Amino acid sequence: MTNLIVANWKMHGTIGDTLKRLTEFRFKLAETTGLEIVFALPFTTLYSAHIALQETDFKTAGQDLYWELEGAYTGEIAGSFLKEAGCQYVLIAHSERRRLFGETDETANKKVRAALMQELIPILCIGETVEERNAGQAMEVLERQLKRALQEIAMTDLKHFVIAYEPVWAIGTGNNATVEQVGEVHSFIRNTLAKIYDAPTADQVRIIYGGSVKPDNAKELLRVKNVEGLLVGGASLVVDQFIKICQR
Ligand code: PGA
């Protein structure tokens, strides 16, 4: 399975900034990394980024989508629009969307279905808060988030999935989860998927880690069993740091 590195630029970057950063990244990164690299960008920059990356192996992702096909939903973006703008992936239920914009496991489920309908690969984000972890509820929360977001999702669809484990307490704080914590949670996620579906299906899902990934912890995190990639926020905006994360 090819490891996946996703750069989540969040709400950063005009079209000009984005193209400048992508061009610099493209020319500074050594030819082959053996990794699949995806840029999750603000909606307004996606199409220009897609054109700029056309002759490369780099891909793009939306940071969200709405579940309806079209209609009177002011401000929302349909999966087909992302597809047309060149995206192959879409982030779903990032913790910032859950925390700041009221997303729930139920809306995550609707978004997962909408993404699959457009043949966009969902990067489903799950993660516990610090209170939940301190109360010993992390696994329970993760299991609930997974089960609800995957409700009535067919086994054949699951193999295209990416699940991102993003402990809320590790995002943007500089405190990444330890390799032990990540190993424990990722194997729990794999086992939970095997229980909901079956082991061969669970083995095809890429489980990636996000939360304060930096050049100095990326390599050790990628060596952890059941970690097939990273979701990188802050450090992905600094070209030299992101290159270090992507280099072997
Ligand atoms: P961070 O963000 O790397 O800045 O912690 C990760 C994320 O929100 O996906």
C-alpha cells in the first residue's frame, strides 16, 4: 500500500500564494518519493492548482462538500463541483468542522455517501478531545464516530477509503500523539473496521495520522504499524518543512 501524505492548508492561500508555493514545492522536491501526495486546498484555488499540477503525480482534495447534488443551499459546494475542479479526494468531518461549524457523525455519513457518489475518495476524520481521552473514553468515541459515519456504506466502497485519526488535542498544538498512542489507536481502528466489515476489507483501508506532524516526527510516525500516511496542517504550508516530511 502506498503511503499517503495530505497537506491540509485550511483557510490559507490566495490563488497567487497557492501557485507560488506549489511551484516551489514541485521544483524542490526530489523526483520520486514513493509517496502519494495530496493538497487539500481552499475551494477557490482548487482548479488553478489542478491545472498547475497536471503533469505531476500530485493530487488535490476539497476540504469539505455538501451532500445534495445541487439546489438552494447558499454557500455550499457539491461533490460534482469538486470533481470538475480536478479533485480526487475530499476531507470529511475534520475536527475544525465538527467544533466550529456544527458537523456531526450524521452529517459526516451524508457527506461520505455524497463523495462516493461522485467517485471522490473520502478522507474521513475522527478523533477524541482531551477530556474524552483523560476520561478513558477515547476508544469508545472513535468507535462511535466510525460506526455512525460508515452507516450503510457498502463493503465494496470501503476499500477506497482513507481514515484520518486526528486527536483533537494534537491539532495545531505542537503536541503530537506519541508513537505508542498512535499505534494503539490505529490498530483499534483497523480491528473496528474488521468487525463492521471483515479483515481483508479493513486491510485495504489506509489509516493516516494527523496532529502536529513536523519534519522531526514524521519518519517515526510513518514507521508505526497500521500507519499508512499523514495529514499535515501547519507544517505543510512551509515548503521546506513539507519537503522534509515527504522525503524518505
Ligand atoms: P496541524 O493540523 O498539523 O497543524 O496540527 C493537522 C490538521 O488539522 O489536519
